[in-house]
Amino acid sequence: MLAALLALLIVTADQVSKYLVRGHFAYGAAHPVIPGFFDLTYVRNTGAAWGMLGGQNAVLTLLSVILLVIMIAFRRSYLSRRWEHRVALGLLVGGVVGNLLDRIRLGWVTDFLDFHAAGHHWPAFNIADAAICVGAGLYILSAFWIAGHPLHESRRRTDGQGSAA
């Protein structure tokens, strides 16, 4: 239930924020929030993360659907019942669905969170992208402290705390 509610929250926040950006910003326009560091900039991303696979909307849509089916169908085999994994699943599903809705309806993903500093620029992203990154990070990190998780057990064996069998 926690994962489903969090996914719904992420999809809603993502879609509302993208709707507002598309409705109130000219395409490509940057609106400084913290000058020299953070802007809201309306960008259309036809690819995956950081624009990789640009123009491959059909492939990315199919991959997103396959990923969603795998995450939901096999969640019991790779997730514990701990809150960390339920939150990670909610973030991942919400993020994938948020971007998938854009791909299906628009043919691109709306990005607008634009960070830069000292001549370095991070590619623009959105709430769904952030949720995917945080969800994946939480899952990976929590695997090291959740007993019974394969990564946790592997670490225990290499630290000499468990058997090598």
C-alpha cells in the first residue's frame, strides 16, 4: 500500500509540474530561481536519461512498459517487506509511469529542473527522473543493511562474518 500511494503521489506531482511548465513557459526559456545555480527551463527530451537514445521514443516506451511489468510481477523476489524497499518501489514505479505518460501522450518527456555552476551544467530533468534516481539509490544502499538481501549476505561473506559455502 505504501508503494502504491507513493507512486501515485510521484505521478501526480510529476504530471502537474510538467503541465504547469508547458502551460506557463516558452519552450527553451530559462527562469532563474537561484541565479548561477538553478533555473526552471522548459526542455523536451526525446531520449532517456541525459538525452541518450534520442528520438527512440517507441523503443523507450516499450522498455518502460516491460520494466514496469517486471518490477511489479517479480517484486516479491527482489524486495523485502521493509519500508526502504517499499519506498524504493513506489519511487521507481511513480517515476517510470510519470515519464511513460509523457512519452505516450506527447512523444517526448518534459524536463525543467536545470542545475549549473561554475561553467558546469547538469542535464535538465524532472520529478519522475529524480524519483527514479532516488528509488534506485535507496534500493541499492538499503541492500547493504537489510539482512537476507543477496548484496548484504555477499558482503557478510567477504567480511568474514559468514560462511563461504
